[in-house]
Amino acid sequence: MRVEKLTDLPNIGAVLAQKLVAAGIETPAELKRLGSVEALRRIREMSPERLPCMSMLCALEGAIQGIRWHGIPQNEREGLWQSYQTE
């Protein structure tokens, strides 16, 4: 299956895709290049009044890995969240 649009990735629906585009991330390749932590930081910069959550970070990471975010081991999810919170 060829992945051309953000919404072709697992975990990425229309709303999250819009947030990514607003943050300057328009393709799956850009998301993969930046990584989930940087992508979430860019989303936060676009909407500082609504802080992103761990679920959104895991959704982004799952999209990059090509899996549903529930499949990411708990220790990996927590490590991603720690990385996000450390600036």
C-alpha cells in the first residue's frame, strides 16, 4: 500500500492531519523525518492554549511506525512522553 497522505497513516484522522498541516508537516515523509516528539512540539506551538497529550504523541509515533498506537509498549510510550517534556 502506498502512503501519500497523512490520513493514509494509522492513527491519523482528519483532525490530527489538519493540526499537522497547520504546524507545517504536510506529508508522511516529513512526519517520519521530524519524528513524533518534534511533530508534537510544532503542534503545541500552533495552539499553545490547548496542550497536546500523551495519546496524541503515541498516535504520531504509531503512525511513523505503521502501527496502532495501542501496540507501542508502555515503557516506550513513557519514554516518548519524557522526551517531549524535556526541552
